Amino acid sequence: MEIIQVVGLGLIATFLILILKEQKPVFAFLLATITGVMIFISIAGKITEIIHILSNLATQARVNTMFLETILKIIGIAYIAEFGAQVTRDAGQGSIASKIELAGKILIMVLAIPIITTIIETVVEILPA
């Protein structure tokens, strides 16, 4: 049922934004941003549950926690960069939104280097010399 609340909030905000956009575009943008933040906060608890479940699974599978932490950080960067880019794009700043997305991708690559290194080292150890 949470999706009904999220969609309802989104539709109400959209309706109000359409009304405000003509007279007060700044307020319309603020309402859109606040609505996005409220939706994000409303699902934050679910994110915590997912992280807890994944941590338990990683522990049971005896997976190195460094891998799980890195993957969760990568996912977090992707979501935050996407959210920031969308808000910026909504404000009419597509070029800045593109730079936010680029920064997110670069930060993801930086975080992925230890995992890539480990994979390459493992493959080299398996292959005959």
C-alpha cells in the first residue's frame, strides 16, 4: 500500500506544481524538490531493511564484507547522483545534471577498482603460467 501513498503524493504535488508554475515558478520548483525528498525519506526504512538482509546473506555465504560494502556504496552513489541530476534537470539545468551524472560514474569506477583488481588477480592465479 505504500506505493499508493507515494503515487498519491506525487500526483497531488504534480497538480499543485502545474497550478503554481504559471504564477510562482520558484515555489513550483521548491515543491517539486520537497516532494522528491519526502518520497525518498518515506522509503529510507526499506533501504535499511534491504541492507540488513544483504548483510545477513553475505555473512551466511562467507562473502568478504569489503565487497558488499563497496557494492552498497556504488548503489548509493548511483541513486544519489540520479536524484541530484533529476532535480537539477527539473530546474532547467541539463548541463549541470550531466556533470552530476558524470561525477557519479567516475566515483563508481573509483570504488570498483578494488573489486576489479581482486577479480583480475583471481583469474591470473587460476590461469596456468
